Amino acid sequence: MLKVAHFTEYALLTALWWRALRTSVSARSAVVAAVVIAVAYAATDELHQTTVESRHGTPVDVLIDSAGALTAAGLIVRRRSRLPA
């Protein structure tokens, strides 16, 4: 269950970054930047967890978080392609 929460959190993080960035750069650049920011945050968060005694960071968690970010990006692109120009 906790992994589903992380997936969802990073999907939401990506969507919020896209929303913040879409007015200052192209829609495509905003999606790419949002994913890069979310994945970078996931990686640095897991790296930080390796320095905390009661926690442990794993590459699998970064992959789960990244999957959430990429899913959100895919949904954004799909939705935008259906909107009239």
C-alpha cells in the first residue's frame, strides 16, 4: 500500500510542476521539466534516506516514484492532445 502512495505522490508532484511551468515554457518543455524535477527529487530523497539511521533508500523506490511521474506525464500529454488547438 505504501508503494501506491509514493506512486500517487510523484504523479501529483509532476502534475503540479507541469502546472507551474506551463505558462513560462512550451507545454512539451513543461512536461519534460516536470518529470525531470520529480525524478531528481525521488533520487535525492532516496539518497538522503541512506544517511538516516532508521531509514533505507533503494533504487526500486526511485523506479516506483519515476513510474508515477511518467504516468502523470503520459496523462497530461494524452489529455492535451485531445483538446482543440
